[in-house]
Amino acid sequence: MILSQDIIKDIKGKSNLMFDKASDFNVLTDEISKETGRTIGLTTIKRLFGYIDDDRKTSQYTLNTLALYLGFSDWNEYSRSKNLDSDWNFDTDKVLIAEQTIGTMIHVKYLDRIVTFVVTEYDNQKVLRVEKAENSSLKVNDILFVNSLQVGNIIEADKVIRGKNIGNYRTHGEISEMHVE
């Protein structure tokens, strides 16, 4: 999990750090420990800020520790107070590709990448075709065989067709925003 920009902004505001140098992460881990009596590892902090590629799920302990640092009793209280779903612009939590109509557009954002997919059919199966891709290794017209897309999860395709080439694909960051039209 990579924290949303809103959460990072809250942490920057509390810590008065810009996270533009490696030592800022060390300072934050020390600050969190002093204020909460709990620890979060340096690697975990870097992963949450997107400086380390890692698809591991973030533990409830880590999320609760961040919430404590930010002045809340736990992650749920922080999430509710920030209305994170609307701040992150989550229109849909999970999209099952097989249930979508042909031509449905799905816009996803992960890390600094934005990809627009259109639901299409390939060999009698509903798949995603890349309509537009920014900062992504995906290319326009790539065909992805994906069962579902969900905010908070990575995009993982067991099969990708690019012209005459066949491969697979997995993102290094979780979907932070998704809009279906």
C-alpha cells in the first residue's frame, strides 16, 4: 500500500518534513516512536511513501500507529474523519470485468501512472484493452486478461497480448483511484 497524497500531506504537516532527503524518513520513524511509543520500520515508511517498490499489504498495526501519530485513536477514526473514500475519489471499490458491458471505460491511477481501459471481447471473453497510458509500461491497444480491478490492490494480468507477443503484467503499486464510465 502506498499512502494517498492527502495522508502524506497530513504527515508532512505534522512532522514539518518534506521527505526530499533520506534522513527525513529516519527522523519520522524516530518521531513516531517518541510520540506513540510504537515503532514503524524505516523500510515500511519508505514503502508507504512509494520510495520502495513492494506489493505487501500494510498491517493494521502500522496504520493504527500512523493514526496515533496524527492524533487519532486508530486508523478507522482517522479514515472516517478524513472521509478518505471521497478524498481519494473512489467511485467504485471493485469492478468485475465479466460484469461490465462492452465499451465501458475504466480509468485507474496507481503510483504516478494513469491508464484508461475499455472493456472489449477477445476469444469470447471480456478483457481490458488499453485506450490511454501515462507513465506506464502498458501500451495503447495492449489486451489484458484481468478478472477484476479493486482500489487498494495491484493490477495483475495473467496474460497480456501486445501485437504478436504474449506475456503477463503486474503493477508495483496499488490502485489509488478508479472511475468507471
